[in-house]
Amino acid sequence: MLRQELIDLGYKFKSTTDSEVISNLIIDEYKKTNNIIESIKMACSKLIGSYSLVLVINGVLYAIRDPLAMKPLALGGDDEFIVVASESVAFDAMDMNYLRDIEAGEILEINKGLQTSYHLPTCEHTANCMFEYLYFARPDSIIDGKSVYEVRLNVGKTLAEEYPIDADVVIAVPDSSIPATIAYARHRGIPYSEGLIKNRYVGRTFIMPTQKDRDIAVRMKMNTVGPVLKDKKVVVIDDSIVRGTTSRTIIRMLKDAGAKEVHLLIGCPEILAPCYYGIAMATKEELIAVGKTNQEITDEIGADSVGYISMEGLVKSIGTPSEDLCLGCLTEKYPTIIPPELYED
């Protein structure tokens, strides 16, 4: 809608990215105000949803986080440089200090080392994306003052409390679920082993465009370690199940490698709805948990049992009140109004 309004005003687009829409919105507002900060504020007032922006305008850096702080944006630096990044690990790689997170609704202007903060109208609550903690962020990142690694350890401990399975070995679906698996094994007193080895040259599979692409990628992505699995009762931990295709292939691979039983534990509750905030997760019809019982899901992916972390367990593991998290894909209760035409799509 915003894109079409700008086209109607005579703006030309060279891409389909949201970034180009936002850039042209700021330009259009600047023509009216001749003030960069007011232009950014007015442009952002027309945006609904998640965004973390880093802009350079006439040599001045602007870092902007949406009023709900849905996605991460952090500030780092040293005595010589100031750096803005979506993950704090970028600062570690540059041997710089993590200073703080950009606040919800903050517009941080950085001009020759001088920092000035302005603010968009704030909301009563934030809506941090829970999936950043479970999957997207690197485990060595810090988001809003919380260690992602510690959150994932908490998830494993909670799974151990909620699903005390008697098994011979615990393995992870690498890489994002490794901390949770270590914690589960530690709290259950069961050996942790590498039963799946990841091919480092294959990317994430659930966001690939077609089912055929995803199936091939899963086979290329991981291989089993037979001696770890043969004749063993195995607990395998993953961060989430979206369509179920990856899980189904992994369970089959583990059983082909000789696993006697495979019990799948998931560090995220059932995903029941699409994400409208930038994650191309799936349509509702593609989500394996929609309209199915736990037993039906278990049968479909070929496991001996499937257990999801509870909603209460997830919130406790993250350590942020549920009202300050975006749980829309789990509850279908979104933190913003979803335009009807988008919802119907």
C-alpha cells in the first residue's frame, strides 16, 4: 500500500525491497519538513510491524528500532569507532565492546562520535521476537541484555523437567539446538553425543522456496554417526518444527542408522500461524501442527514420541514476560493489527 502511494506520487522503484519503500518515505517527508529527524519520525509513523534500520545520510549515521523492539539492534564500539549491528557478535569479531541495545522506538543519531537520542511514540509493551532467541541469533549473541546461549540452556533444562525420558543418548539437530541438548543431557544424567554431523556449506532449509529444495537440502545438510545411534534409545532435540519435512527426514535417517527408538523434543511450542514480521516461515496450511493432535504429528514424522516445550516453559526460559514477547506464530495473537488483505493471503 505504501509502495503504491509512492508510485502514485511519481517515485520510481528499482527493487521490491521494503528498504527502498522506507527510503522513499523519508525522502518524501524531508521535502515537507526539511528536517531529517522529523522526516524519519513521520516515515516511521506510517510503518506497522518490525524493522531495525541503519541509515547514513550526508555522513551522519542513524540507528532506528521499531517501537515494539521486535528485532534486535545493538550498539558497540571502542575509543575510536562506534558500530551498529543486528547481533552483538559483530562487535566481538571486531574486538569492540558491546555497549547496549538500541531502545524500543529509539532514533540514535551518531555524528562525528556525538550520540543524540530521539524517540518515536512508544507502546505499552515491547514484542521481542521469541524466535530470535531459539533459532535465528547466534548463541554467543546478547539480545536486550540476555545471553542467547543462556536462554537455550534454560530451554534444555525446562525440557528435562517436562519430558524426563529414559534414554541411552541425547543428540542435537545442529547447530541452534546444541546448548539446549547439552543442558537436557546434564540435567537428566544421560550421555550427550554427536549423532548428526552438519555439512557447513548448506544454509538453513525451512526458508527455502520449494518442498523439493528443502528435501534435497536436508539430505545434503546432515549425516548420521552410526556407532552413536545403533541399537540406542535416542532423544533428539531441535529448536522448532515448522512444516515437519526436516524432522521427518532426520527421524528416518536416525532409524536407518540403527536407532532403536527416537524421541523428538522441541524447544518451541507448536507453530500454529504464519509470521507477518519478516520471517518467511510458511502459510498456515503448510504448518504441520495446525489441526493435528500430538499423536498425528508423531505418526507423520515417524518418531516414537514428540514433545514440545510448554508456553510457560518457553517464557520462563527466555526470562521476559509474555506480554513483552511476540508469540504470534504460536498463539495467532499478533502485537499489531494485520491488514485484512495480508491476513487472507
